[in-house]
Amino acid sequence: MSLRVSTQEIGRHLVLAFDGALDLSSLPRFSDALTKHLRPSMSAVLDLDGITVLDDAAVGILLGVAARRRDAGDPLAVVCTNPDIIDRLRRMGVGAGVPIVSSVLDIASP
């Protein structure tokens, strides 16, 4: 399954929604989407609700992006309701520095 990416601006928040598998074959597309769309001074929300597979390398990319945004003072949050994906994110430390919420509306109210 290929990775699909869509973007939407809600108020001052940019929402990047990912659909499909975040695995070794889709890492370049994931990384390119983050590089292309994430802008300074705009809150970013990564909607991972459509993700079916999440491998360690993808989490590593996410952690790197989160650290750079945190250092720059640019907020980042993750939307996910899949308990397996949430568990994996938390076990790898994502929840410690990046809020994991169940809906874009939890963060992105204009």
C-alpha cells in the first residue's frame, strides 16, 4: 500500500494527513512531505489516523522533526486513534514531547 498525503489549513494550523503504510518504502515520501509542507511560525498537526503500519525509522523521522520544531518554538501535535499505533509512538518517546490527541479538533480550533 502506498502512502498518501493530504494537507489542509485550519486557522493557523497546518494539518498533514497520512494514509497507508509508513514503512521503509514510504519513508522518502513521508520525509519529503514534512520538508515541503511544514513551515516556521505555523502550528503543525500530523494526522496519523489513516496509518496502517508504522516502522521505527518513520518514528525516528517524526522525533527529529519534533525536536527541530520544538527548538524553533513551532508547535507540533499528532492525531491518532489506533491503539497499536499510539502504543508504538509512546513506547518510542513521541508522547513525551509531542501531544497525541484523538481529533484535529482537539488542537486545531481556529
